[in-house]
Amino acid sequence: MIGSEALPFSKTGGLADVLGALPQALARLGWDVTLVVPRYRDSPEGEPIERFDMRVGGVSADIGVFESALGSARAVLVDEPTLYDRDHLYATEIGDYPDNARRFAVLVRAALEYAIRRNVRPTVVHAHDWQAGLAPVYLKTLFATHPLLSGVRSVFTIHNMAYQGLFQPDWLPRLDLPWSLLGLEQLEYWGKISFLKGGINFADVVTTVSPQYAREIQTPVFGAGFDGILRRRAGDLVGILNGIDTAQWDPARDLYLPEPFSRDDLPGKAASKAAVLQEFGLPADTGALRRPLIGMISRMVDQKGFDLIAAVSSELANLGAAFVVLGTGDPRYQDLWRHLAAEYPDRIAAYIGFDERLAHLIEGGADLFLMPSRFEPCGLNQMYSLRYGTVPVVRRVGGLADTVTDVDASGGNTRPNGFVFEDHTPDALLSVLRRALAYFENKSGWKALQEAGMSEDHSWDRSAGEYVKIYDWAASKGDMNGSGQRTDIYRR
């Protein structure tokens, strides 16, 4: 498994959560998993194993290998100080590092070289996002006839279509790739090369992080220009919903909460509500505790629906609810929440920044959790909210559509567990908030929503079981029938 960040070694976003948890869940299912990530400046050291020289595009790279346990899985950290010992993972305030193409090509090559030096043939190579997009490409080109790696199958997972790894074509020879890859069905994308496109076109199976997002990215609205490329691979594209760490996110054992609670002991949630109100400097008297509390933990950007929130900001204080918000992002949205908190100090509070303890406290203490995203490949906070009896209010996109069922939904096998709106408009957002707040007065109905969400299994063990099917399917790709068609193991 190859990726650019993973907990506890590095993190900028949800990819790190996935790569920190999925290898461990797979190991619990009996797989021998090696995760390869860069050793950045602040990464825990691990145990030094070896150093070797590796040439990429005729330029030498001095590779150090550090190993560390990752539960029952194995993490390998690739140490190359000239490439990874930097202030940031991908970019500075000015822009992306200009040598990102080399930085992440070296990561992939070092991962494959590690397998070769260990003389262990992988069953499958699982590459994540554009930074590892060259892994399927190298397996089908540079290593196509290698005694150990020839025929090894690959899986490529797209975590966010918005990041595509675009570089000038003259990088091809500098990465030991032939000019023939500058083609429409290879890496070429509007005159550049795309590592993301390489991963999509060369992998045996392509996955993304929710079934709904797998459908959405094949459309012009959500495909970020790659919808045609993905429709071409539609028969090999599968959406698997991410999981959450149910040990870290468990209201019955969460050390950040003042009192434990569970589906069978919901009254304990009231202590968290009182604590979060006090923490944010909002009234916490009897009347305030009866008032519904809406929480948000998010990057403050358009993707997360903050444009909609800005459009209805003058109405928020009149909804009869209190708001607590945690996050950073676009300065105009940070300023918006600062202004609202100053104007309505008894109803609205915001913490500009991030604090893990506050994140857990908001999930534990809020009555509702708001996620009005423009697009959301998977989303984790709605699953944390469900586990904590905090009813999600979401837009029907990506993983939000796969995890939240509206209270008014009829039919199907899923119990209602939240509130969902369709259109990305201010009116639709206001309407769903008013509908949710009105339903909050139905105490028995509200409790049923909480219990429905808290009964669901969003663990990584469930998701890992789906990935095992994908690995079996990818490994079988060499088995073709007489018409050249595969026999599918994975049934969608």
C-alpha cells in the first residue's frame, strides 16, 4: 500500500486517517500489509533498516528505509531528506513544490524497490490518490518484465477528484517513462501529464471512497474534467465507503467527554452539551440546555457549503438554536463566524483553529451536526455524529448520501437517521434546518433518530472486508475466458 500521508506519521486531511486505519483492519482479516509513506520532517522515526542508492531519470536518490509497527501491519517510511525534509508536505503558501513529480515518483519507486529487495512478491499493490498514481503505471511499463513484479495487479483509490497531479510533459524522461505515455489513453491531460489519470488508466481496479461518489464522478458536475476518463473505466470502478476508528470515536469510552454515554444510556449526553456550551462561553442554564445545539467541524471553504451558510447568515440567530463552530479556512469565512459570534454572543460561538479535544466535545455535546457540502467524496464527521447520537443535517452528495437517510424517506432497508436536502441553494439549506429544528421538539422521534444512528456499523472492519473482495478481483484479472472477458469475483 502506497500513499503520501498516514497517521500517526503525517497528516493534512482525511487520507491520513484512511491510511492509518485501513492497513490495521486488513491485518485483522489475516492480510500481511506493508504501508509505504514518506518520512517527513516531523514523522516519528521508526527503526532504521537500510540505505540504498536509487536512480530515477538518471538522478541519484539516497534512500533510507525506516520500519514501524502499525498495529498488526507494517509501516515503511522512505527517507530522502532533499525531497521530504521540508516545512510542509505538499506546498508552501506560494504554491506546490515544483519538484512534486519527482518527490512522489521516488516514493513509488522506493516502495517497489523495497519489495524487490525483500524478495517478496505482492499479491496486489494498492495506490492512493495522485501522489501514488505512478505505481500502476510503473508496474505496467518499467517493471512489466521484472522477475518479481511482472504481472502484479494494482488497485488505485481516488480520495478526491479535485487533486489531479498535473505536470509538464518533460517530466516523463526524468521519471524513466517513455514519451509514448503522452497519449489520451495514458497520462496526457490537456497538454500536461496527470498522475491521477495514470493511476486510473493503468490500475486493474479503480476505487473511490463511497458508492455515491463513484457514480457522481462519472458526470460533468462532479468529475472535475475526468468524467469521460472514468466512464471509460466504469466496469472497473467501485465505490467503497470509508470507515471510522471506532476505538478512538466511542462515546462510551471517550476520555474527552465529561461523562460516558451510549445508545442504551443517552442521558449521559447532556453532560457533554453543558460542557461544550461552557467551553465556548455560551449560556449553559436550563433554558440553554433545552435549546437545540448545532455543531460544525470543518474546513471553511466553498466545498463544505460555507457559501450557503454565508448567504443565510443573517437568519441563523433567528432559528431558535445555538451554534458552535470549529475550523479554519478561507479568511472571509473565518471573519464571518467571528462577526456572528461577536454580534450574537448568547447563540453563536466559533473557534478558529483545530483542537482534537474540542472536536470530540462538539460531537458529544451537539444535538445536530451540519454538513451542507457542495461535494463530499466520503466524509467522516457525519459517521462520528451518528455514533455519538448527534443527528446529521447534510446535502445529498457523495458519502453523505450513502450514510444519512432523511426522516421523511420511505421504503428501503435503512432506518431514518438524519435530515437531507438536495439543492445547493440557500433556501434549501434554511428549509432543512427549520425542518430539523421543528422535529427536535418530537422527543420520542428524536430519540429514535439517535438510536438508529448509534446502531449502525461504520467501522473499518466492515470497509476492509469490501477491500478484500477488490483485492481478490484484481488478483484474478489475469484469468480471462475465451472472449477476453474476466470472471468477476466482486459483485456490486
